[in-house]
Amino acid sequence: MSPTVAIIGSGVTGLSVALALSRTYDVTIIARDLVGDNESHGWASPWAGAGWRPHIGTSDADIEMQKSSFRYMWKLAETSPDCGLKRVKSIDYFDQVTDEDQVWYKDFMPGCRRIPTEQLPQDVTLGFELETIVANPLIYLQWLRDRLSTPGVTFVRKELKHISEVKDIVPGVDVVVNASGVGAKYLGGVEDELVEELRGQTMLVRSKETTVICRSGDVYAYSIPRLDGTAIIGGISQPGNTSTKLDPALRAEILRRARLITSPDAYPEKVEDLDIVQEIVGIRPGRIGGVRVEKEVLRLSPTAEMNVVHAYGVGGTGYKYSAGLAKKVAEYVDEFIYGDGAALQL
């Protein structure tokens, strides 16, 4: 009988972890929201813009997770055209970074080159052209779910109040992976006070744009084409705001930011001239201090312990980290089970 692993959460993180582990372990995924719950605002994955933009100003371990994830997803976009991933051109703007040595990915991302200063938009201090990936969240989530329709993988719909409840669902569980996102703030036995809800609001609009464009710093803005005649435009991040109600007053600000980074004819000047397909609100699972991916032997009582691997706090970057985070989680699970750290490969 294979060792057993329970995963709390079935967002892009939980599903990616399950895919990495299911080749070796019996896996049970426990979650309140499951693939197909596309109208639920209780989880972030279905609502994501899902453009793959490298994150700078972070640790070497974090960068390695990003690299690992990109390699996997870049290849997958070519080998599995039905997975919802596509390769695209991208432009990355910064308005608070001037030293290109801070941009670790300049020698990693395909086709990456610095944009001459005279070609940068107003108030932008540094820019790069590169190739990257975009995901259609609903397609990619379903693709992951379909890969898990195999013996040894079980889905259980349940909202947990305490992490110890996993033992009732999966008796004798060897390792629990906590991929609960925002839930890690409220889950008994974890209750991580560093977890922070980040409210995002975007618009899915009809668009002929084919290049991902992002800007960070004083101005946070993005235009992410889905390559199906639509694009996600956004740039709203509201820490601590948990409202899932649409704020119509933000429409004009979203459009204004999108127009700052795109060509003059990319989007109209007025919101009423936009062809809006859908307006989206999502609560991103942020964490002060960044992603938490680590092992913990959690003491449940004086006589009971639980082997836990935490995997949460990705904020609005769940798709970017997903495969690399899953690989790291698999290494930690291996260490718990076998003690040798033999990493599973995606």
C-alpha cells in the first residue's frame, strides 16, 4: 500500500501538488471549492489574470521555484496544446527600478532584451521585452483535474475548521499539505496571522491585443491577452479588503491604467466604449513576508502529531509559482516519508 497524502485546497496550487505526488502516493484532496465552482468567490484560482510575469526582489529559493515552474509550463504549452497555456510576447515595465542587475530573469527568459530608454513610456525607468506564458484559468484548472482522474486520487468536498479533521477523513494519513490559501488565516491549528486578503478587480474585454504588458512600482497595471479575442485589464490590489461586490467606480481607473501601458488605439478612452465581456472580483491569498513553503511537525495534542507541508501565500501569482512550488512540496513530502529528500519530478 502506498503512503497517503492529504492536500487541503484544490486551487491551482493544490492541484499542481496533487499532480506531482499522485505518481508515488495515494492522494486525497479536501476542499470547500472544487474545479467547476466557477461562480464561487471563496477561492481565487478561477478569477486570475494568469499571466506569467517574473517576480524580482526576492530570495534565491523563490527564484528557483519560479524558474522550475516556468520551464515546466513553457514546455507544457508546446506539448499539450489543450492545457490552456499559450506562449506569448511580453513587455515588462518598472517605474522604481533603474539597475538591470536587479532583474534576475534577463538572462533566463526566452527572447529577453532591454528596451532602450528613449522608447519607454513616461515615468517608466526600465523595461524589457521577453517571451512568456498566459493561462486560461478555467481550461488549465480543468486540465489539471482531468490528469487526476486516476486510481489513487480522491476528491472530498468539505470545509475544514481545524487541520486535525483531516485525520477523520484520511485515517492514518502520512503527510498533510496545507494549500488552503486565504484559509490558512482561519484554519484551526494553523491560523497564520501573516496571511492577508488582497482584493483584485479586473475586466475581461474584447481586444485584438496579443502582447502581455505589465507595469509595477508607483503604477500597477496590466493587459493580459487570452489570445481568443479577449484580454484581462487590471491593476487593482486592495490589501485587507474582503468584499467580493463589484465596485463600478473602479472601471475608469482600470481603463486609465491599461491605457498608460498600451498603444493609444489598444483600448478606448471611455469605459462606455469598451466591449466588456465580464467584470471580475477575486480575493488573492497574500501573505506578509511572501510564500510559505516549509515542513512542520504540528503537535495536535500531548500524544498526537501531524506531518505538515505548508504551501500558501502566493497572492496573485498562483499560476506562476504552481509547478515550481509543487516540486518543492514533493521534495518535503519525500523527506517526511523516506528521509532521503529524493525529489519527485513533474
